[in-house]
Amino acid sequence: MDPAAEIETPDYSTAEFDQERQELRDAGFTEEQAIAVLQRLYRIQKQKERDVRAREQQEALLAEAEAEERAAQLQCQQEDEDAQALQEERKKHKSKFAPIPDIPVPTEPIIMAAQAALRKLKNHQFVEMWSWTNDGLDAADHHKVNIVDDCSLSLITTAEGLPAFVPSASTHNKLEATPDEDLTFEQFGQASVRMVAAI
């Protein structure tokens, strides 16, 4: 079925269209044929206009879809670049992006074992368990041996009156650790838990 046939046409039998009908009658058409030709021409013209509008709408829809697709690609590309930049930033500044543990703020001071004991533990050397008992921690805190570094040097004056650098550990009092076999059961229980946590 011709889609143009559905288009309503003006009434070409009225006086308004006398001149158009007369031109067709002069060309050999009857009155009825002239009206039919005018209606047919009107429908063809309107169908062409419909086709042009439909084509323009289709082109506009295609252009809009392409624009949306380009925008989506650009956004995806931008997100990838942002993710890559963030990843590089995380590599450069690890401490800036370090996770913050969700733990309460300590209400008591943290008492650590002596630095010498921790260093021995780190180097897989033998360490007396006494360093992690209450007595060992108290002694380390009282004598401030935590601030002494085995690798640091202290400036002293020798007997001859000359300045000299000596290991800091030699100028401080060493803690007298109780041998492991002499620890009480209670001290052993205290030390074992803290030593395992320090490892």
C-alpha cells in the first residue's frame, strides 16, 4: 500500500484551486482527472517532506549516538588515566596512602625491651627471655638503655686528656639479665608472650 495514500488532501474541487484545475483541463484532463492529479501531486510532495524529515531525524539520532559513544570513550579513557596517575602517586608516596588502623589511641605508654635485645632478635641471635619480663622492661625503662644504639659513638676524654670516640653501649651500664633457666614460671609466661609478639 502506498504510504502517500494515507495523507489527507485539500478539496481541489473548490474555487480556490480553479486555476490549477484549468491548467490541467487545458492539457487534456477531465475535471475529475485534474482533481485526482492535484491530489496525487499533493500526496507525493507531502510524502517527500515526510521522508526528508524522517531522514534528518535518523541522521540526528545517529549523530547523537556517535557523540554519546565518543563521550563514553573519552570518559573511560580519562578514568583509566586517572587510575594510572593515582597508582603512580601511590607508588611515589606510599606513606601518604598508608591505611590508618582502626584502633583506639593508647592510654598507657608503650614500654619496649632494650634496643640491644631487639637488635639481637632481628639478627636471629640468642636473646635472654628476661628482657621481656616485667623486671627486664622496668630495668630497660629505668636505665634508659632504649636510647643507646650499639652502632652509635660517644665522645669521651681519655686518661691522657685527649678526646676519643667509643661505642655508646660501652659508656652505659649494661643490664644484668637473669639466665633463662633461672626465670620463674610466672616470668617465663610474661616473657614468652611478649617475645613472640616482638618477633
